[in-house]
Amino acid sequence: MSKVTNTVLLLQMFVLSSTTYKSYQTSIHCTPSEPIHYPKSTEEVVNIVKRAIGENKTVKAFGSRHSITDIICTDGYPVSMKHFDHAIDNEDGTATFGAGIELQDAMIFLEKNGRTLISLPTFGGITLGGAIGTGAHGSSLLHPTSISDQVVRLTLVDGRGSLRDVSDPNELNALRVNLGLFGVIIDVTLQTVPLFKMTVHNRIHADHILTDGRTALRWAAQHDLFQIWWFPSQGDVVVSKGIYHDGTNELGNDTTNFIPDTDFITRNLVGTSFETLQETRNTYAMYLLEAYTKFSLVERVVGRAPIFEEHRNNGSAETWNNFKNPATGFSWRLMSNRCQRSCTWNTDSIRPKFLIEESSIAFDLEEFSSVINMIRKVLRQYPAAFPLVGLFIRFSIPSDGLMAISSNRSTFTVEWTTPMRWNRYEKPKDGIGAYQWILQEMVQNYNGRPHWGKNGLHYFNRDLMASVWKDKRELFVESMTKYDPEGIFLNKFGRRLLGTSDQVDKDSKVYRCALQDYCICQKHDDCGLLQNCVNRNGFNICKDLIDLKLPIISIVN
């Protein structure tokens, strides 16, 4: 091989390494042709879009990349909106924010101005642009739960490089959950409300309330905030009920700590523990961790940050102490938080010790008992643990957003988080067969809608998106084409939505495609080492050749 060829190959490798970026937990690999751009003004965004038009390339704007789908990727110009973090308190009860501002920073700004939002997503580290791109949501059957449904105006740069201000409600309905396919969102104007406090109380109940004839749904309809963590191996749920107060006079200054900071040692210890338990298929120990998580949601436990605690501002520093349950404080501080300094998924070691994967499917509220019973049926045959957050169940009122997971129907979502294996390319997660069966049945038999920023890419393949969104997709694409007639903002994700391509952005090391839900297994090699692809009840799943699992039992009651 000549020196010239070697030099060319080295340059190609350098360009690739300098342009590649990933999702926050590294499962999605984006390989654009251009390096990430960091514009600081609307004019710079316009210039990037017009340059892409002239070069026949595409553009994708993103924020914190807190999605595990290739919705964040582009073939052309990736644009970080991190510098668009401005905040303006308007005189008409609205507030305007740059698309790159993180949710918690926006809420701190509103609090200082005596305003807030009526409901919030759980994680405060997402950007507002990303939140409305994917429809991030909280939990309530009394109030709008997503940031998208609180939007009253958007400013964006469209596919012609023109700046557009959108406030017409019909147009906004297509843009509320825009999937990044309409343009580069510059700023977002939200409807705010006067600052108020909330009292929230977490309690443990037997899980028969999920299917005893409407108890859970009756409670959901009675509370401003209502969410459930279900721990099947325990036979228990933790129910979180929140009541809004008028104004800020109620005593209490408590906050949630649901997504806490973790130090390097803790991340490595937790990651090593989960890896060991998954490698040995120690189901009993995973059930014990479910119990540990359950109790951490209602009382102080050793080794875990309190779910609610008192927040004090001493002028020079903020402090948190004194476990609280029930807890009273500013509503937004009890609904949402972010890890301030170091999140569990930080990759600050040679081998990342604790990365996660997320699954989340939304259903019509009428399917509530049926979906719960289906999950129980699967777990009786294929035991699996949910040690990190249990099965997290949240609720939403109908949304006007065309592509919102709660579009035109009262909705509940079932979601769970699983620890990623250190060797995720060959070794399966403990319980993978149950997870695969549950997800497939959710979508196929219960008209489940996958959350746009979660789930493996199988749930965003061309045929499945056409089936799930058949009554919405045509209207969405019609609106999208008006803003981007030449497809400047299309990526592989968008082309699958249009039905023009099957391609995905994925880690090039992936070849056992079923391990991270890139596919449903068709052959044994799609599954992990020492696994076969088998069919159960009409669904293909990955099964361990040697089954060491214990039956699912209640180990605490």
C-alpha cells in the first residue's frame, strides 16, 4: 500500500472520528458528513441551512441527545442548539425560551418571575427543543402533561432557509411533536401559570388495585399528579398522588430527587453489581433490588438519595436534607429534576460501568386492565425483574398534537429502564425474552404507540410506523412538506416515517440485532451468546439455552 493511500485512509478516519456523535447512553451512533456546528445566532442557523441547500445536504438540530432513537442523526450538517438558551418573561402570561435551554433552567427562570408550567416531564435535563420534538411528558388526567401541549408559538428556520413564526393552532398541532422534520426550532413560547405549590404523597399498595375494577383509574382522575411504579415480583405498586394548592402560601420547600447525582465509585459499584447478576442470571437478587427500589420511593434507604427532601437556599449555597413523604413545595420541583453534576449514565471511565436502555409504550386508557393482565401472563411464563424503576405507569389527557403518543385519546404509558450489558453486542440482558414478548404484544395486540425518544429501532421501522400512525401520518407529512418541500431536514428516521427507506443509523458493531431491539429475531444469531430464537404465542423472542430463572413470586409480602 502506497504512502499516499495510507495518508488518505488516515484522513478519512480522522474526519469520521471528528464528526461521529452518539445518543446520551451511546447506543445510537450518528455518522454525518460534516462536523457538529454550534451557531450562536439565528443568522448563523439560516446560513447553515442555506449552505446545506446549496450543497444538496441535510440538516439536523439537536439538544442534549437524550433520545435512544436515530431521530437525533443526520447524513449532513448536525447542529447543536446549546447556545440558544435565552429566556423572556412576556407580559401576556407566556414566556419565550431558546430551543437549547434545558427544562430545569427554564423552570428556575419562571420561578424567579413568579410563574411556572402546569405539568412537566420527569427529567429536567432535556432541552425544550428536544422535549417538543419527541413529546416528552409528565403524568396527569386533569392537566396537559407534555411541554408540546403548552406551546402557543414557535419560531423556526424552514427548509428554504426562511425564518417563520407559527402561532396558528392548526399549524401548531403538526409542530407540537415535530420529530425534528419541519426545521430548526429557534425559540418556543409557552403558556405559563402563576407559581403554585403541591403536596405529593407516595404509598405502597397491593397491585390488585391495577385490575380490581377501576381503583387506579379512579384515583388518577381525582389527582393533579398521579403516577404508579409497579413491582410485579413484589405484588406491590407505589402510588404517587399529588394535589395542587392555590398560590405559594402552603408551608414546605421540598423537592424531588428521582434522578440523583452519582459519583464515579457508586456508578462503577452499581454497574459491576448489575453486570454480575445478569451474567449469573441471579433472578432472586434482582427481585430483591426491585424491593429495594420500591422502598426507596416511600422511605429513606441506605445508599440511595431520598425521593423527596427539603430544599434550602442559604444565600451562598443550596442544601438538601431531611427526607420527606408526604412532601410539599413548588409544584415543578416535585415533578421534575436533573442530575446536577454527574448522572448515572456518564461515561467517564475506559469501560462505562452503568448505561441504560429505555422502553415506553402508550395506550388508550380503555386498555388499562387488559395490558396489565397481559404483562402478568407473560411474566408467569418468562420471569423478569424490573429493578431500576419497576414498571413506571403515567397518564395523559388527549393531545391535539398529530404525532403525540396521546393524540386524540386519554392515555397511559408503561415504561421501564434496564441496565445495558458491558458487552452489549453479544451478551443478552437478564429477562430479555419477557421484555421482547411484552413489547411486541403491546404494539401488535393493544394498539400501543412507542415513545419517539425511547425503544429500540425495530419499533420505528417503516412498516410499523405506517401501521401505528396510519390515521395521523398523512396529515403530518402534508404539513411537513409545506415547511420542508425538498427534504432538507430528512434523516433515516424521517425517511422510514415517509415509507421511502428501511435504513437506520446504528452502531457498526451491532450484528446480533435482537439484543437491543434493532430487530425481532429471525434466526439464532440474532440473539445473544448461548441463546436461541424461539416462538412463544406468536412472538419471536430470545431464550437462554440453559434456563436458570426462578418463578416470579412475591418475596416480601
